[in-house]
Amino acid sequence: MARSHLTLAALATAAVADLDVRSTGPHGSVGAGDFDSARLAGGAGEQWIIRVPRTQRAEAVQSADLVALRALSPGVRGRLSFQVPAYRGQAPVAQTRAILYDFVDGSPLSVSDVVVGSGLPSAVGGAVAAIHSLPTSFVTDAGLTSHTPFEAMRSSASVVDRAASTGLLPAALLERWETAIQDSQLWQFQPTVINGSLESSSVLVSGDRITGILGWQELQIADPAKDLAWVLGAPTTDAVDAVFDAYAAARGTSERQLRNRATLYHELDLAKWLLHGTHTKNADVVDDAVEMMSRLVDAVQHDEERPLVVGTTEALDVDGVADLLAATERHRP
């Protein structure tokens, strides 16, 4: 049973002594999702969010997110043009804990809104570049994960191998993905600080301005392409181009294979969705994954998608599968 926002407000006052809560209301989908949450307002205009995990998985995510938020010191946050939630306090409840954060204003971004003619492609590219430009030392000092290019390649290969073992992975995709994974030049990159779980819904916007980024539970040093994979779900190739151009300009560098790896990661969401379905024995999920992979095969075989290898110097054409891969955002477990 979902906790009421009044109950959550009481937990907030237990989490932080002398917290001046003047009003409270629901936040997010009440009774749905992994968390019970409420939005609180103080007498001086302050606003907070309190969240209580409803599942063990949600509790693990919240704990990892809290470690990352504590690692993001004021000095590190000062390098970013957007806000990151700040931890305020916690209170025990049942077998878990309630966490109080400062409220970050903004509406979740829809990837369909990332279109040429708006300021969002530039804003997205610049925001992601700012994360990747952060010093790696604060991540290592916090004892967080660091992955090498070889580990990134091996992780992708593991996803493909496990998907192939289901017997449901089309041969055309197996060949396409294995060709990319075996291309050593594809995996020549400099690991950077990454959010690690970045998707459109974790980006908060107001108009064409990015106001905040949520969900830091996978903060690490790894492949920067991981934070850009969701961008491949933008409506048009021009919009994707604009994001990657803004990213390259903000970082002052251009890594040719960045987009190829981002596309590979985005396509591998189909394999992960298949694995989720087989692991949970959910026939509907499996059928959905098989259908989407079949459509991707059609796009590949009709040359709507070019190989994920070094041979091309142009950005990949993503129009043929953008809608298909964007669907994985709605299905991601």
C-alpha cells in the first residue's frame, strides 16, 4: 500500500530536525513505480523531495545514487550548468529508509522533443559534455567503478552471447554486432566520468534549457558513448547530428567512433529486453523483443543502417530505426 504524502512529510521532519514543512503534495505516480514520494514546501520557499523505496531493487538504486550524490562535491557541481539533487537527511521506516533531497525544478525531457530548430540538441550535447569533462579523481576517491575500453567491449560481447544463447537472436544482428565488437579500433577511446544510466526522462528541462539531471546511481569512469546512446531515439538524423556536434564542440574534441558505439549500445537495448523477457519468463516481453529485432533486421538488410565499423567516416544514418529503438525506452525494465 502506498504511503500518503502526509505520512512522507512526517518522515521528512524526522529526517531533518527543525525542518519547516508548510505544505505537501504527491510527486510522481502515486501508488506506482519503485518509490513512494512526495514534494514538500517550506516557509521560506524551499522545496524538497522525499522518497521511500518500495522494493529491494529500488533500495539498492537509492543507496548507489546517494553514494554518487555525496561524491559530487560543491566544487564538482560548480562545473556543471545544471542542478544535481542534494542530500538533506534520512529517516528509518519499516525495513528501509526515507531520503530527503532538495527539489530540482524542471520537467522530464521527452526524446521526441529533441528536434532541430529548438535549443535542445545543443543543450543536451553541452550538458553531457560537461559531465564527461569532470575530473576523474573525485570518482576514484569515492571508490566508484572504473571500466577500461577492453571491459566495455567484453561487457557488450557478453550481452550478445547471452542473447544468442536464447536461440531468438536473428543471424543478421548477431553478425552485425559481432563485427562491431571484433573491430579493435571501435574500442579505442579515453574513459571519462559518465552518469552511466542517463536517459531522456532523467534530464529535466524548462523550455530549451536543461535545469537538472537525476539518477546518478551508476556514476563511474567508463565509455562516454553510454551517456549518448539514448540520443539515437531522437526523431531525425539531423537532430542526432546536432547533439553530437554540440557535444564535440563543448569538449573541444572529435572522437569518430563515439557515435558508432552509442548506436551499438542503443541497439543492444533490444538484446537486453529479450534477456529480461527470458529471465522473467514473460512471453509478451519476449515476443515484443523478437518483433523489434525483426524490424531492425529489415532496416539493416535494406541498407538503411550502415555497418558499425570503422570503414565509414560519416555519421551513421539512424532514420530507419530511430522509432524502433526509441520504443526500448518505454519498455526498459
